[in-house]
Amino acid sequence: MATHAELAARLLRDAAFFFRTVAEQNPVLKDQMEENATVFEQVANMVEVDPLGHLPDGE
């Protein structure tokens, strides 16, 4: 059975895949969609590695 953190990470990675798919199909949006995908993957990694971690002040 998956934990909430594992599910959240999977959903974030699925969103990253979606953004990359949009980027491939729409050159005008490519840079923004790639950036979105990267952020979603970074958050997925944070949730997996340290699900109760805190962001630095100001984030």
C-alpha cells in the first residue's frame, strides 16, 4: 500500500510528464512547460526524500 507521500510524488511526476508532452507539441510554450516539469520533479523528489521537511524561510 502506498503512503500519501508516495502518491503525491507519483502525481507530481505525472504532472511533469504532462508538461513535457505539452512542450513537445507546442514550441511556443516549450520553455515554460519544461520549467514547470522540472519544478514538479524537484518537489516530487523532496516529498520522497523528506516528506515532513521544511522549506527555507522566504520560499
